Amino acid sequence: MSALISNVVPSSGFCMYDRGFSSTYDSGVGVIPNSTFNAHALRINSSKASETSIFHFFRKNKINLNSVTCAKSSSAPDEPKKSPKSSETALILIRHGESLWNQKNLFTGCVDVPLSRRGVDEAIEAGRRISNIPIDMIYTSSLIRAQMTAMLAMTKHRKKKVPIVVHKEDDRSIAWSRIFSEQTSSEVIPVVTAWQLNERMYGELQGLNKKETAEKYGKKKVHEWRRSYDIPPPNGESLAMCAERAVAYFKDQIEPQLLAGKNILIAAHGNSLRSIIMHLDKLTSQEVIDLELSTGIPMLYIAKGGKISRRGSPTCPRTVGVYAYTSNLARYRELLENMEE
Ligand SMILES: O=C(O)[C@@H](CO)OP(=O)(O)O
């Protein structure tokens, strides 16, 4: 059977939003947009959508996994070379886990607050959910809550590569952070930190309690400051201003890597990611008002043939749910399974 399993869409249980997704990722289970997938989509009843059933399906239907190329992962020489037409790469976006000021319901913006204990757990859970997806490079903001999220998530990755923060501030930092072993270097995932991916600067709201602020200025005004596209908080950044730096950085620095074959993880913030998702999903300034990102929920996109499309929120291996996996990702996961046997 030559059916290409380009996605596995449980046939039941997910409401389809007109853009193929629910407007929030709070349940952590994005809905794979049916409309954007070809007719070969394998529909299986979600009660059976367990990981093993996918591989059972491959085997039962004698689908030769070798015919499936895997995303080129520069760090995995044993990966089959990707063929241009069917090559694809993964882009994972994760908003940082809960921070100590999220816990206190304070506006945070660019104040450099660490994760709470719950945020640590969220980051590790996110790591479980992306543990089978190839990652060649990581981008985070310059804020510790995003960096902690990336590093904690990577402790669960099955490829067991070591994420290393790249220091290029000056000649000395480049010279003093050099690695003098080819083998060790091949087992490293570079982590690039960029202030452009920072949370929006919340101006005079930073450190204020969100509930008290809404009581003082009115819910409508505070919602405008928090979620509108072009209304900034007092002396702060609007989402549009945040997008000017975050989306520009994504386009200039990250997208070229993705389209050149690198699998990328971005660990950033609610609003810097909202601006990037607005760009990727071509959301209008009206639609982006409804876009909320939960802390620590990974979102998967696939870059293929020059296009970057949403795939959903990868569920934890061995759990039932929406499979955001493409056949290439299923092939990569098979390779990881074999490596561990
Ligand atoms: O305070 C902040 O920095 C942001 C994200 O936590 O808050 P909001 O969700 O209101 O944009």
C-alpha cells in the first residue's frame, strides 16, 4: 500500500476552528487542519490513536519506512539524506513555563523572572511531548524563564544531545567558549539567545497586579493593552511594536535555517510568540486578539516546499490524542526507538 501517511487525524472529538485550530492551545491539543492535508490522511478512531497503532499500521500495511526520507538533521549523520522534494523540517514553538510572577498574576514584560516550580514541571512535560521530534538548533530570548524552559525540555529529548548556549558577545567570549573535540561538537545543539524574542516590554504595568490594574483602569482597557495589535500599555510596546523585532528576527535569522533543513525549537514568550504565529498563520489584527498561548504547551509546525504549516500540539509519546506527526517524523521516531533497543 503506497498511501503516504502525511498525518494521522483522529476522526473524532475535535472541533474544527475555521483556521483548522481552536483559538487557544490551552488544552495542549491542537487540532490538525484537515483542510490543508491531502486525501491520504490516515483516519483512525481517536480511541486507538496510540503511538503503537501507527507503527502497527506501517507494518500491517507493509509501508516501507525506508521509502520515507527523514528531515535532515545536521547532527545525525546516520539520518538518510533528505531528497529536496519530500524534505521537511520541524519548527516547535513553546511559551515558557509558568514564571514566579505569572504565579503572582503580575505583569512581567522584560523583567527577568525565573520559572516557578510548576513552570519547571511544565517545561519538563513539554520536553516529553517533543522528545521524538528532531531538533538541530534552539532559539530563546535573553530572559531566564525562556532559557530555563528550553534547557529543561531538552533533558527529556531522546536524541540525548547537549544544548549549549552560544556566546558571541565579543572575541573573548567566542574564544573562551570553544569546544576542542569534533565528537563532542557533533553531540551539541547550539542555543542562540536573542533579545528580539523577549516578551513585549509592558512599560508602566511591569510589576503591577493584573487584577488590580483591571479594577483601576477597567477590564476593557486592560484587555486592549494585553491583547490588541496596535494599542500599547503606558510607555510600553504594542504587539505591533513587539512584532517589528520578533517577526523581523524570525524572518531574518530563523526562517532561513528552517528552510535550509534545520529542525528548530523556539522557547519564548506569550506575546513575542503571538506575533510570530500571527505571521505564520496570516492572522488578522482582529483574529490575533483571540489568540492566547498557555505556558509550556509545545506547538508544532512543518516547513516543506517553502511553506510553514501548523501541525498541532504534539502529545506525549504513548498517549492517545492528536498526532501532529508527519510520516518523516514517524520515521525519525522509529530511528530513535531502534537506537534505544
Ligand atoms: O505579563 C506578561 O509579561 C505577559 C505574559 O505573562 O502577560 P500577558 O499574558 O498579560 O501578556
